[in-house]
Amino acid sequence: MKYCAFLRGVNVKGTAMKMAEVVEVFVRQGMKNVSSVLATGNILFESEENPLELRVKLEKALSEHFDYEAFLFLKSDVQLKEILENLPFQKNENLHIYSFICENGDEDVLFEEFKKVDHQKDEEAEIINQNFYWKIPKGNTLDSEFGKILGKKSFKDKFTSRNINTIEKVVKKLF
């Protein structure tokens, strides 16, 4: 089966990783056809192993190799294609659209957090088929009330996010 592993916190706040080195960790763990997309921790690979066991195995290997607490989230090629097919927002050059990669159920936690805060003009969130989408005007991601919540330590093992443009690049390489 084809997957993309989305690593959280790569090349931010002092966690610097070369993607070629990350790819090597995956190869040593028995993953096939391993490659990376961009330098933000998007690793494509193939495996027949159980996804839950894969996540534990790969997090452990990355944590040991890079000496940091690794968190990664897996999506299959089919799941990623669905993220794009179900995109609830029209792309617009003035907006960022993010998809949150998380375990089933955590998208509801995100939506509850989103509903608790004040929103900017044109800021919206929606869940479609267990995928959480967030739209925010460009330049406001980190300054928005919701954006500030996303950095909480209590969420580090719950999700990671990617701009929809990154998801498109990943899907193009998978298909």
C-alpha cells in the first residue's frame, strides 16, 4: 500500500532534518520506494504492514536517529486523494487552505477548539469525511486566535497540518 507520512515539527523551532537522512531511516525500517516531497517532512513510501504498527515503528526509529520526540501521521494514497476531492473551499490567491492530518476523532477536537475562538473575516473551518479543513487570509495564520491554539504542547501528538498546495504535490507524486 502507498502512504505519505507527515512529520510534525520538522525544520521549525530548532528541529533541523535533512530529508535524505529521513528517507534513509524509513528504508532501514523496511519501507519500499521511499522519497520525500518538499523539506517539510512529507515522506512517501510503500508497505504492507499495519498502519498503526507502522506509525509506532517509524516514530521510534526517527526519535532514536534524530534524538527528538517524533510524531508522524499516516495517510494512504486513497485518503489523500479524498482530501483534495472533498475540499470545501474555493482556492483563492488571498487565502491559505490547510488540511489537518490526524487520527480519526481528533478532527472533532480541532473543530471544537475552532468554535471557541473569535474568527477573522473569511476564516472558516469544516469537517468532511473525518478531514478537518481550515481557511484563513494569507499572513494571518499564526496571528489568528485559532492559529495560536494550534501550537499548544497538548496537541503535538494529535495532528499536523499542511497547506492544500502541499497535499496536491504529494498526491501528484503518489499517482
